[in-house]
Amino acid sequence: MKKYKIIIIACLVLIIAAGGFWYYGKNTENNKEKQKEKIAFDTGFIMLDDEKSLVWSEAIQLSLEARTQFENKIKEIQADLAVKTEKDDRLADYNNLAVYQKYLGNYRESYNAYLESLKLENQARISWQNFADVLLKMKALKSAETAYKKAVELNKYIPESYVKLADYYKAVNDGVKVEATYKSGLEAIKESMESDSLVLNAYAEWLILQNKYDQAIEIYEQLIVKQPANKAALEKKIENIKK
């Protein structure tokens, strides 16, 4: 009889423990969802990737001088943040902090700094674009694409935004979207006073890699008209393609 009582008690303990683990897991999951919702509300950013599979840090090869310089910059910025209260000052500090942390391969710290920046101002194109660069380093591919697109959405006339988005599609081996991005960028920039030379150059280089030499030559010929000062260099590129 005593033996059966021990077995029953053991079963009850296991059931209670299982229930506790289930509750803990469920509670942790709910807390993570609430945290995501808060971040989305505060910043406009939603993490679309599984955080467990992300690269949060990387060993970057730097000279001792460069590493020391970046680490000192981070200390200066952190000291500045401890005393500055003005929005613009703090915004600049968080953006700079994110950049230096990224240089060191500290992607989690860079990610967190960009979230603080976006809490202060989530309509800054360059912040979204630079944030996307970090997300790409972290292998948060879905989120990076969204952030690059957000940068384009905030100002559709900035050539660099299209080049960055196209670079993202190169990284994920989506050639169709690479070309579509260059073309949409060129169409949008026509409506502005911005130069499309940056996009044309990037497009031509990509076409060469795709062995689409005739199209690349056409673009370089356009660039000769747009950039007569670079005529010799552009003609040299055309000559190299024809070899």
C-alpha cells in the first residue's frame, strides 16, 4: 500500500511540474509577444525573423588602433547620453552609437541603439537604411528587406536607397528583384532634381556580372553624356567589356 502511495505522489509531482513548465513557457512566450508589440508601437519596427537563429555578434578583424578608436567613441557617446536630454542630441548619439557598435561586430548593441533612435524619430530615412544594414548582418533577412523598403518609402528620390535595396536582393540571390529595383529607382528619380548616376553605375556593374554586356555598355554611354568629366574612365570600362 505504501508503495502505491509513493507512486501516486510521484505522479502528482510530475503532473504539477509539467504544468509549471507549461505555464512558464506560455508566460515567457506571451511576454515576448508583448515586448514585440511594445517595440512596434514605440518604433514602427516589427521583427519578422526568428530571433533564435539570428547572428547577434561577429568577430571583426580590426587593427588595434581602429578597435581602440571605436571603443573610445562608444564610451564618449554613452557618457554624452547620460547627460543629454534634447531629442536631437540623443537621436544623433544613438545613431552614432549604433554605427560604432556595428563596426565592432556588436550587432545586438547596434540593434538596441537603433531601436532607441526609432523611438525618438521613426520617420528618418537614413536611420531605417542604416538599421537595415545591421539587420542584414544579423541575418534577419525579412526584417532587413522591410527596413530597406521603409527607407525608400520615406523618400523615393534618394538614389542610395535603391542601390542599398538592390544590394540586399543581391545578397539573397534574387536577380529579378535586383533589376526591378534599379529600374524603379531610375523611374522615380526622373521626377526629382537628384542625379541618377549612382543607380546607373550600380546597375551597369550588376549587368556585367550577369553577362549582359550590351545593356551595360548602353548605360555607360548614358553616363558619358551625364558625366563628361568622367568620359575617359567610362570609355575605358566600355573598352574592357568589349575585350
